[in-house]
Amino acid sequence: MQATWSSFKSRFLVIMGILFLLLLGIAIYTSSTVSTNSKKRQNFIEKYKSIEKFIHHSRDSLRYLQTSLYSYSLLLESKYHKDARTQLERLTTVLGTLSQHEFVRDQSSVQKSYINFRQACNQLIPAIRTLMAYQAKAEKRYPGMKIMLTELQPTNLVFVGALSIAIEDTDETLKDFKSLTKTNRKIQRLFLDLRHTWTQQVSTIRVFIANRSGTFGSPKASMRANIKNQKIYAQQIELTLNLLKKYDIKNQLGIEQSEALRTMLTVNTKYQSIFSRAKQIFISSQWRTDIYLISSNIQQNFSKTLISLKGLDRAIHNYRETGTDSLQKSTSAIASYVWWYFILAVGVMTLAYFLFEYTIRRPLSNISAALDAESKGKHYRIPSLPFQSIEIAILETSFRRMRDNVLSRQERLEAILMQAGEGIIILDQNGLVETFNNAAEQDFLYKSQDIIGQHVSVLMDEQLFNSKLEAFSVWIAKGNDLQENREVLLKKKSGDIFTASINVNTLKINGEWLYVSVIADMSEHKKLMHELQTMADHDDLTNLNNRRYFSNNLKVTLTKNEACILFYIDLDNFKFINDTLGHVAGDKTLRDIACILQKCVRRNDLLARIGGDEFAVVLYAITIDKAQNIAETIRDEISKYNLLYKGKSVDIACSIGIASNERGIQSVDDLMSNADIACNLAKKDGRNRVHIFQNEDKQNKDEIYRNKGWARQIQRAIDESSFVIALQPVVRTSDREIIFNEVLVRMMDQNNNLIMPNGFITAAERFGLIAGIDEWVVCNTIKLIFARRSEGTNSRFSVNVSGQSIGNATFLKNITKMVKQAGLKKDELIFEITETVAIEKMSAAIDFIRSVQALGCLTALDDFGAGYSSYAYLKDLPVDIIKIDGCFVNNIDTNKLSYAMVKSMQQIATVMGKTTIAEYVDREQVLNTLQEIGIHYSQGFYLGPPQIIDISPQKASKSA
């Protein structure tokens, strides 16, 4: 019997045998019921485990996301950026999977908690993306640098340029011996002093910016000193300018000196104003945007998301409990029977308690006392036990072995701590240093034995704190329960101050708090950040913002749903400058245009060069009418610009497309595309125009992009004069005598293949190139008239004029000049305008018709009858000839309605004293019918197809 009770195993076997016999009856009775319910419960548990897995995945993703985000904020390494994006994708996937789960789909309480969690995630994810965008760009992290680079630096260059001109003029004056007066010497001295003082001011401002990040000591103290010095220099500059102004009033300055002085007076005021705005940003607490976002938004969203996830977990848990209870109700039928066995089991358990007390608890209590004493560094002798067991003996042996292992592991951990790559400092709750590893010794130049036991304030800049307690509070970030990396100014043994990243974790051991601090020297990181800050995100040629910077800022504006208006500015005829004067002249033009744009837009507007000769402007907080006025100002100023280069003068203009995001556009590509479409439509209307994008312009988008290839080819043809003329005769209907020829244009591609008008006219009109083609046709038609005249033949020709040319003042000016210089006889040249164009641009068409008639030319209304109100408009158009649309002519011999229409047109034209021409005559029967009606002239393939002619020898070469 003694051997039977010598181990825990034998004791428990005896007790469990008794309990087994008592509970066997219950097991047999309940087995059938339990087996049925177990299947239901198993299915329920599997569903619960699956959703628990997704909950755990969500929690892990949030924690890993938070860790990666803060690591990226500290180190800016791409792997953390990639990890953060991976966790965002994983979190999004889990959200979608949870929404389809049965627990979420079928249970309203779980679904409500899930909606709260999803809403929290929807707030967190955009906030994180915004933070990562600010972390990735130095100009976003440091908003004050934008003012320094884009406003203050250009203003400084203007002042220095004006000052240089004044000094050069002073030097030239002093070269003249007659001007060696005392006053001239004083003026020269004042200008030289002004240059010195201005240079000192600029240097002080640069040091002020550097001191913001603690480059040369305490930011607050250093920046105050810099601001004080800057004010002194500013006052000295103001005094010197006022002295020079007095000389100017007395007319003792030269012309260039006086002009430069006025520029410097204006620029100095502007410079001080710009610096004042930049200064307010740098001295504010929000000079680092990413830190502000983390503290004010990101962390709160993380907390809110984790709380909502916890609520979802609690709702699922409650539902699981509810489901479990419902399954348990099915076994209530056997509850009464179980109670009888329970009473008996209680008696057995009472007996088991006494056995447990004397055979298990008391022996284990002695072992526990030994463990507790060992944890406090004391020695405890385990007493002899009355009921010694095999397990107790094994436990005692294991205890002694564990004690040896703990001592060995502690020694290894201390060795690892001392050899860690980062500085590790452990403080007690009073701020005294307990541990100071080797890496910390290298960072601070202290030996561990010299610093252990000292207060942590010896490692900090004592000028920043009033007491040791304040320094200790800053070190452990008292009042902030979040474990996060912070930047703190620390001091080496040599007295040098450096910026370090510090992360403090708290531990509570034996009722006392310990603060484990991980230190990383940020000096090199700060240096790299400073270098990145000095890199301006601009275009090298014009010093404007480049396309990438422009797109990123516009994307932020659209993401915030801020109202803005976009200008897409494309220079007209810029290729002509590059091709004729060279790229140096082109570069000068772009720089001059950039200066014009800077003067026309407001300070807070975003201006950039986004392509070779393309610029873009984003205007904020402005109405479309005011924006249009600014665009017209830009267009007008650029049209006034004249490039003078190597004795040559070239004019230039621009086409401007305007698009607004007021319709909820949130894509940079969509807004830029709309502005591009508007710009192309401005070119289509004749260039040197402003066009505002409308919804109906969208239908032109695909056609515009399809025709861009044609635009390049047409421009090449205009530049290289790759067009040919085809002539089609117009005959008198009664006797078929040729009265004049209509001039038709064809284009030759690079392979000398003939391209008909329907292949390039539409694209030429869309991209504003048709006026160039019209001008070429008029010019070569006049040459053809002279060539025929030299052969003794008097010829008349008609040319077609497009809608864009009708309203183009430059086109009318050029053809007026050509006609006057040619000295054409009356009626030698006829200008044809289509009825559609004349009706759409009634006023412009009337002005054009009267202008060319004043030159002695005739005018014709082409395609008459195509419009619904042809007769109504005819009385307002002072044309000489009416060309009846071919749709009424080609079947006039068989269609009674066409016959009646043409006859009425002839009658009305006769009453108004106008000549009629019928187009598309393709058969003898059509010609006979026209003669019967009384149509004056006819034209068509039956009477003569178009023939391409060689302009020089005037011989037809082939049909076209």
C-alpha cells in the first residue's frame, strides 16, 4: 500500500477510478444527446475559429503597419515603405473577407461592430497614405522651404542684379576724369556698402534656416540671434537706400543707377515681406509637417481602429456565447438526473481535497517558498516532507537546475546588452543611470563606470532645462504613454551637442519602475535631410516648378477636394524659333516667357513648366470669370513679346486651355486632359486664344488625340511647303465655256504620296493649322495669276477660306497685303465661304466679305441650302455668288423636290442680283435641267475633274 501512494500518479489514479465509476452512468445516459449536439457545436466552433483568425490577422496587420510606418518615419528606408503598403493591402483584403462571413452577414450586432471597424479603417488608411506622401518629400515635410526657394531666392537675384548694374554704371562714370568728384566717390561707396550689407543679410537668413534643425546649436537661441542680426542688416540697407534716394532726387545719379535704385527699393520691401512669412513658419511648432500629422491624426486613428476591432471581437465573442447557450439548452433534459450524481461527487471531492492537501499542496507550497526566496536573492532550505513522492523529488532537482540556468542566462543577456550596436541606457525611477552599454560609451564618450549612478541630466543640454526633474521628464516623455521614437538634443562628455533618436520602454520589476532607453545618433541623418532640403524641385532652364512637382501638388489639392482652376498654356510658333534661330534663342524665349508668367499670376498660385513649350498654372480660391481675365492677361502679354536675336525679330503667341475641378474631378490626369482638350480647341479656333473646357468638349477628346499625328505632319507640310494645287473648271451653263477655275489643295506626305483634303483638313482645323494652309493657297494662287498673265492669258480663280481664317485678324491682314502688292485686276480672285461658317460666324463673315470686296475681289457662298434657314440669312450676307449645295443638284433630273428647291434658289438669287453656280454636275441630263432652270454656271466631274498643275510651267500633270 505504501508503494501505491508513493507518487502523484498512483494517488490520482485511485481518485479518478472512484470518480469514473460515479460518472459512468451519466456518460452512458448523455452520450447519445452529446454526440448529436457535438456536431452542431463543432460546426459552430469552426465558424468562430475562422472569424477569430481574420480578427487576429486584422490586429496583426494594424500592429505591423504601425511599426513599419514609424520605422519608415525614422529611417526612410524603402523596405519599411513596402511593408506598410503590404499591410495596407492585407488589411483591405481582410475587410472584404469579413464582410462576407456568416457571423457578419447574418448577425446584426456583429454587422454593426464590423461597420464601425470598417469606417475606422477607411479613416486610417487615407491618413496613412497622406503621411507617407509627406514623409517621402522634403518640401512637404518642411513647408517653409518652398517660400525660401520659389519666392525669396528669385527676389534676392533681382536685387543683386539691379545692384550689380548700379555698381557697373558707377565704375563707368569714374573712368571719366571729368567725373572724379567727391559726390561720385560717396555714391560709389554707398553702393559698395549696400552690396556688403545685403550679402551679410542673405548669409544671416541662410544660417537662420540651418539653425532650425539645430545645426549650429540650440534652435531657439540661435534663431533669435539670427533674427536680431537680420533686423540690423535690414535697417542698414534701408538707411543706405534712403541716402541714395536723396542723391537721386538731386539728379546726381546716372540713368541706370536711378532705375536700379527704384528696383532695389521695391525689391527690398518685397524681400522683407517674404522673409517675414517664411520666418513665421520656421519658428512655429508645425515646421515639420510629418510630426504634426503623426501626433494630431495618425495615432488617434490607430487607437480608434484598434478600439473598434476590439468591439468587433467582443460582439463575435458574445454571439459565440449566445450560440453555445442555445446548444446547451438541448441537454437540459438530463440536468435533473445529473444533480443526483453531483451530490455523490461532492462527497468524493471532499475526500479528495484532504488527500490533495496532505499529499500535493503542502509539498508544492514548500517548493514555492524556495522559488520566492531565490527570486529575492535569498537562500531557502526545502524541509523534509512527510509524504515524499517521486514527482516532488524530480521537482526539487529541476528547481536547482533551473536556478543554475537562470544565472547563466542572465550573464549571457548582460553580455549581449553590452555588445549591442545601439546605445542602451537603463534608468531607475529617480532618473539615475543603472546600465550604460558599450555603444552608449561610444556615443557619449563616457566610460560606464563614470556615468553609472549619475543623474541622466548630465547627458542632456542643461541650458534647456530648469531642473533635473524637468530633464528626466523630457527624457522619458512623461505624460505620453505611447512608445515612440523621439528626437532629443543630447550632450557628449566633450560638451558637443548632437541630435539623437530615443525610444523609451517602461518595465516594472519588484514594484519599481525601470526605463529602458535605446539611443541612435541622428547627426548623419540630419545632414542628409539638410542636403535634401537644399535640392529645389524646379526646372533648370526657367527656374519654375517642374512637371513632377506640379503633378504632386495638384494631386494633393484634388485629394483635399479644394477648388482650383488649371491653365494649360502652349506656345504658338515656338518650333519656328528653334528651327530658324536655334535652340539658344528658343531657351531665351522660354526664360522670358517664364518671367512674363511669374508677373501675371498671383503669389499663392502654382506655376510650372510641364513640357518643351508647355506651361501650366493652378489658381486657388478664384472664380472662373476672374481666372479667365488672368488668362487673357497672360495671352495678351505673351502676344506683345518680341524676340530680338542676332538682328532678327520674331513674334510669338500662346493658346490657353482652362479647366476647373468644380465638377468633382479628383484625378490629375483627367483635369490635365480637360485642360489639354481646351487648349487644342483654342488652337483649332485660330490660336492666340483662351478656351474654357465645357462638358460638350469631351466628345472631341478621342478625335483630338487621334489627329495629333496629323497635326505634326501638317505642320511639317506648312514648313516645307509640301502642298500642290488642283484646278477644277467652272463653266457657263448655256455654252459650257470655262469662266474660272476653283483652286483645290492637296498635301504630299514624306513618301510623296498624295493626300486628299478629307485626310488632313479636319485635323488642320482642330489644331489651328488651317489658316496657314489658307494663306499658302492664296499666296500660290496669286503667283499662278501672274504666271498665266505672263503667258498672255487672263485667268480667274476661286479659293476656299476656312472658318478659323474668317475670324483671324492676322490672316486678313496678310492676304490684304498680298492682294495690294500683287495689284490684281477686278474679279481675278474669288473667296468662297461655306454657308455653315457664314451662319456660325455671321458678324466675322460679313466683315471679311466686305474687306475682300473692298480689295476688288468677289465673294461666294458655298454649299448654299445645306442650312435650315438659308434664305433667312441670305439677305444679310453681301456675297456676289451663290454655289448651290450638290445634294440638290446630283438628282435634279429625277427628283421633283430637288428640282423645285434649285428653281426657287435661282429665282431668289435673280431677284437679289446674285450669280448662281450648281455643284456636283455628273451627267448630261443634270446639265440640261440646270440650263432649263436658268442656272448661270455649273461645276462637276462631268464638266471637268480637278487637275493637279505644276505652278512653274503651268501644265497639268495628273487628275486629282
